[in-house]
Amino acid sequence: MNDIHPTQDGPVAVATLLLFVQGAIAVAASAEAIGMALASGGASAVSALLTVAGATATLILVARLSRRRRSARRWVMALQVGWVSLAAIDLALALAIAGRGLSPTGFLVRMVLPMAIFWLLRRPAAKAEFKDGEDSLESVKERPTEESWELEEVWA
């Protein structure tokens, strides 16, 4: 069978799904941030723009990661470190100002989810899925399959 799609059952597939969930949450947060910016007369417009940019970057990286682009793996890992860093700053400020930490849902979404994505992409099995180069899907298309060898034998 001439299958040009990468495997759909490895750690990268799970990380891609989790990244998509993270992007969907970011889109919902963007809608909320835009609403707050409009309600406050544009006072939080910068925050809304940064939230929309983060959601857009996340969804673009979902598409690139699903194609097994090696640069996407590095960018996703860097993005996850950024999300965890921002969450750690928020946690420190919440503890200092209010004396309370993040809610359980906020902790799961802002700390655990990015760490899980990062861990999945650091696994050796995930690294192996990106071993073919920058665009591993193209190298899969060019790689001869058993079926193509059989066709060459028939036509020879």
C-alpha cells in the first residue's frame, strides 16, 4: 500500500492532538480578551492582540507538527516553555498579591498541558518520527515502497 501519511499512533500524534486542544482553548481566550478590550474601550487591546497572536501561532504549529516538520517540533517546544514560564509568573504574582495559587483547571491548562506536550516531543520515539529531515513527508513520498518495487519488476 502506498501510504504517504505519517503514522497516526505515536507520541507526535498525541502531542498534535493536545496542541490542538491548547489552540482551541487559546481561541476561546482570544474571544474573551477581544470582548474585554471592546468593553473597556481598548484599554486591554495589547493583551487581546497578544492572546490572538498566541492562538494563531499555536494553530499554525498544529498544522506544521502534523506534517512532521522538524522546525515545528522545535518551535512547539519553545512555545511550551514560554507558556509554562508565563504561567509560573502568574502563579508567583497570584501567590504574592492574593495569597492564592491558580485554580485546578487553570493549573492543568497552563502548566500540566504544556509540560505534557513538551515531554511527548522530547521522547526518543517522537524524535525518530522527525529523523528524515526538514520535510519528512516529502521524503516519504520519494521513498520507494514494496508495491513500487513490484510494479518495476512487472514492467521490466
